[in-house]
Amino acid sequence: MIALFIIIFFLFQTFVLLCCVAAGNDAASQELSDQEQIEFIQAWKKQHNC
């Protein structure tokens, strides 16, 4: 009984991990993230007169 619970627990943890990895691993998400980083760096440079 405990072994079954442990197996189910680890399967659920694996499922959650894979969902988290998949959520941010597509080309559109990466492009958006890159654009946000570029905008942040530009704003930082402007604020710090670089």
C-alpha cells in the first residue's frame, strides 16, 4: 500500500515537473522573454546614462 502511494506521488511530481518545463520551452515564449530582456537593458542603460 505504501509502495503504491510512493509510486503515485513520484508520478505526479514528474508530471508537474514536465508541465513546468514545457510551459516555458516553446519558441514564442523564448522570443517574448528575449524581447523583454532587451527592453529592460535599454531602459537600464538610459536610466544610468550608459
